[in-house]
Amino acid sequence: MGHFDSPGPEGRLSIMRTLADRPEEVPAVFAERFNSGDPDALAQVYEDAAVLVPQPGAPATGPELRAANGRLQRLGVPISVRPRHVYRNGDLALLIVDWVIDGTDPEGRPVHVEGTATDVVRRGPDGRWRYVIDNPFGPAHSEVPVDRGREDLDVLDGGDLQPDADRLS
């Protein structure tokens, strides 16, 4: 994995990894770019149409994705990541990643946020892997939006969802 020079948030040059050559490298590239404080460098880890789920049930894309990441970056507290599983199928991969943001913000307040992400990454035409779906809170419980129908509630509440035996064998 190579490195590139990038102007940091204060205009200083910093050396960062290039984008990931393998799906298991994506979390480390994300963490390095997040911790740099450079929102432009962090945005490069995502496909143009990527989805970020900053809160369970509240997906964000485009400028909203960048703003959500920016709010966390501005806390000035580093993120650490620990990939747990990588499941690859061709140019797609599912990542299960434990992460934690732990420290003190610029005003001296303690910050502690953690989760287990379920993320989807894809290899682009340039051979680099980027987030397609970044779901940092993974399977965390969330309330079902009020506009959902009763059939959605049945499945979420453990309704009549049975595995298809033909697909399992």
C-alpha cells in the first residue's frame, strides 16, 4: 500500500495511505483519514453514491454523509478500529468491524462512542476498495419509522420469517 501527500485541515501536508488494495485494509485507511481531521481525505474512502447510517434508521448520502462524518471528526478524538470478519465475493465484501472513539474533546469533555459496524465495500475500476454502505452501528436496535406498514413490524418482531430450506442446502 502506497502513500500520498494531502493538505491537512490547517493546510499542512500530511502523508496518508492510498486507498485500500484489499477489502480488509479499508477500516485502517478510514481510521487514518478520519484521524487526520481532513474531510476531503476521508470522503475519498467512499463511492460517490455511498450510504452512511450515522444513526440507526437514518441513512445519509452525498453532502449529508460528509456532514455526519465531519461532526465526528471535529470532536478531535481519534477512532480506533479492529476488523473482526471480512467476507468477500468477487468485487464486493462485507466487513464486520469493532470501533471506538474515546478521548477528550477540545473543550475538555470526555467522549466515548463505540459500535460494531456492518459495512459493504466494493472494488472500483481503479482496483481500490471503497465504502458502498457504512453502517457503523450495525445490528443496533432502532425504532421502526411510523410510516412502515404492519407487515414490516411482523418480520421485525419475529413474525413468520422462516429460512428457505432449498437455499440452505
